[in-house]
Amino acid sequence: MKDTKASGNQKKAPAKTGAKASTSKATATVKPSSKNQAAKTVKNTDKAAKPAVKQQTAKNTDKAAASKTAVPELKKGDYFKFGSYYQENSIKKTPIEWLVLKKPGTKVLLISRYGLDCKQYHHEKGDITWENCDLRKWLNGEFLKNAFTATEQKKIAVTKLMNDNNSKYGTFGGNSTEDRVFCLSTAEADSLFKDNESRKCVPTPYALGNGCWKSSENLINGRGCCYWWLRSPGRYRLLVAGVSTDGSLLLDGGGVCGGNIAVRPALWVNL
């Protein structure tokens, strides 16, 4: 407003008026420039603020992802879902339910709640130990790849197993092995379950479809129980110990080529 009055009162001095006009124009030019500079400053400030917002968003996303993948607090006797395998049929995999047997520190020992499949301990008769049997190769090969994603596999610990002699007959149990998935030994099956009843196991429909036998007398909620493999030797090296349909330990064992016995995998998982 001051610039406008000055220009109107000095008609007789065009030079001065021109100077004033120039000053006015300059002022008018400066102001938009200041606004533009301010706008740029605001934009630059906004740009500078955006990474912080993205960073915060990333942190929140990480926290959300962590909360989704976090393993709940577990104790012995709990059931925990981890991995997936064919259970209801041979078409679609469903989450595997595991029974917690032990939890020292940040690791947990699991065994499948159900008999997941039906496999021979070994394909031919003869002296055989856990170290060289087909079942060990299948568990740490085909089963491991089919049941767990690459991320899940990284959580499964490599475990050094002591393959003890048969506790009743002294049958040689073989060399120690390092496995990610395994069958329990007779000593583990004896100490990690409180009684026969807690050792009883039901096979999945998929395992039954692959030849697993089920009892009509020993039941869990109306479903027939199965025999399941242990890794320890039986009375002789051509026999392998197992668990009966009533949950008792079979130290005499059954033939390594038995084709109707369930597989109940065990593994250690890092939480």
C-alpha cells in the first residue's frame, strides 16, 4: 500500500517515479521469489521428513511381522504347529501338530502328535543300524524338504544322537549320528513320556492310506492306535524296537522290513 501512494503523488518527476516503479517492481519480484523460496524450503523439508516416516513405517512393519512369526511360550505337554505335510489326503498339505517333549532354554524337542506316514525301517532284511537305514535317509531328505520351508528348515537344529545298545539284550546300536529329523530311542521314549497311555499314537488318514495298521482295541477318542518306530535295535540287529498300540515299549522289536508301522518324527527347534 505505501508503494502505491508514493507512485501517485510524484507525477512531475517521472524519473523518480520510474525509480520508484522499478523499486516497486523489484519489491514485487522479490516477494514472489521469497514465497517460492519458502515453498521450496517447505517442499525440501517435506522431502527430508518423508524418509523418517518411511523408516518409522518400516520399523512398524518389522514389528508387525515379528509379532506374526513369534513363537509362543511353550512347555512340556503343549501342542505346537510347525511345517506342513499330507495328512487328510495326498492332495493338500496341512499344518503338522507337534507335542512338546522338552524345552531347555531357547530350544524345544518336538515329536509329531500323529503317525504322519508309513515307511519301512529298511528295504531289505539283515543287520542294520540307524546310521545306515532307509528311514533315516528319508526323514533327513525327502520328508525334511516336503514338510518344511527353507526358513523353517533353518530353525531345525542338527542334533548329535547317541545310538545306545538295546537295554535288555545288549544288541549293538551303531555309531552316533548327526540328524535334523529322527526317531526317538527306547531310552528317550521311556523317559520323555510319563506312561504307556501318553505314548499311544493315532495315524493320519494319509498314513493309513499308505498301509499303516491300526488297532480296533486300543483307541484314542474312538480312533485306532498304531505301532510306531524307534531308532534303537531290537533283540537282534535285524529287528528294530518300537512302541505298541497300547503305548508299551517293544524291546524285542519287529522286522526292519515291516510295512505297516507308522513314522512319528522328532526334532529340535530353535525358538
